[in-house]
Amino acid sequence: MIRLTLKARPSFRLSLAGITPDRIADVVAAELERRPLVEGNRRGALGDWFRVEASGEPDRLVIVAGDDRLDDIGAGMAAGELVVEGDIGAGAGTAMSGGILRVAGSVGYGAATAMRGGELRIAGDAGDQLGGALPGERTGMSEGVVIVGGNAGGSVGDRMRRGLIVVAGAAGPFCAARMLAGTIIVGGALGAQPGIAMRRGSLVALDAAVPPAPGFADCGVTDLAIVQLIGRFLARSGLAALAAHIGPLRRRVGDLALNGKGEILTPP
């Protein structure tokens, strides 16, 4: 295991891109301390900000005393386990393709951006654009699983292509906007305009007070097999409170303004 303990809060935003278990598993502590990092416009080494300890499992990385100025944690990660004991900043799990990233606190803007595999578990809240697209790209998250124990900001799953996002709490406006495929599950309230410009995919909104979704046609109450499978997954994932709400749901199809074939499932 490699353990990084933050010495003091960075003065500016500090990117940890490239510091992942699969990329540093064979690196000795002394060499790891010299790995270059960038804080604002200042260049330095990992050892300038973190105390480095290495022992045991080489494919497990633990970051102690997280901070909301630590960005890009888990970016590009392909294997192993990365655990953060605290809050972190923007870009957590960007372009992640494998492994497990666990965050004991909350994450900032753009977590799971362009995610291509693996699992991201966030105990706290997530910022805007969870599972969204990189600037200039046409698609967002394309594989993988994201589970948020708290609330999420706006535009969850914007342009999402595949994969699963679960938000146990509330989600902000434009959830599932421009969604291409995949599944989003929200246990709490939804903000305005859910599913706008949706092409395909499923938004399962388990709160009874879901706002009206313009451009969606009501198809009545249904008990789809996929919904039952979702319930079993939630129960296995330690989200029994959400799984308890799974049952017959009202199905709305759209966004019809784009001839979309997505669906929003809500309590009847």
C-alpha cells in the first residue's frame, strides 16, 4: 500500500493527474516523492505537498487528509484501488477505465467525466456535470458505475453514453440532459428540466415530487424486468433504502422534441 498524507493545504489548485495505483505500483517511495506536480502556475514534486509511505499491497493507494483543492484524483486510472479520506476537488475519476476509486467525503465539479470503466463511490456529495463529457467531446461517461451517497449538482449524466449512475439524495437541474444511453437513478428530488434533449437511456427518479418533464409522453404504470434488476443491484450495493422504493413505476417516453426514445420512470 502507498499512503500519501497531505502536509498542508495547497495555496492554489493542485492536480494529482497520473498519481494512480496502476501507474505508481512499482515505484519506490523516494522516487515517488520526486514525481512532478503542478499547483496553479508553480511546478514542484509530490514530496513538497505529501508525506509518502509505502508498504504491503502495491496496487492500493490511500490519500489521507483530502482537500477540495486537490483535483484530478483517479484521472486515467485503469486498475487497483484508490481511497481518499476526505473531500477532493474537480475531475475525480476523469477518463477512468478500471479499478475502484472510493472517496470518504465529497467531490467537486466533473467527477467521472468521460469515464470508460471501473467504479467510483462517493460517500458525500458530488458537484455539477457528474458523468459528463470533456470539453469539445460529443459523449460523456461511456461505461462504469458511479454511486453517490449524498446529493449531486446539475447536469448529472449530460451526454452519457453507457454505464450506471446512482445518486442516493437529490440531483440538480438538467439531470439526464442530452443523454444517449445508460441508466441514472436518483433517490431524492430532481431539479428543473430532467431529461431535456434525451435521446435514449433511463432516468429512474424515486422521489414522488418529480417536476413535469416537457416533451415526454405518459405511457402508464409498468413493472419492467429491468426495474427489478435495478432493485437487486441497489440492495447488493448497500443501498437498501433505495431498493425498498423499487416496484411498479410510471413510464414517460421522450424527449419527443428530438424524436427521443429515452424514458423517465417515477413512482405511480
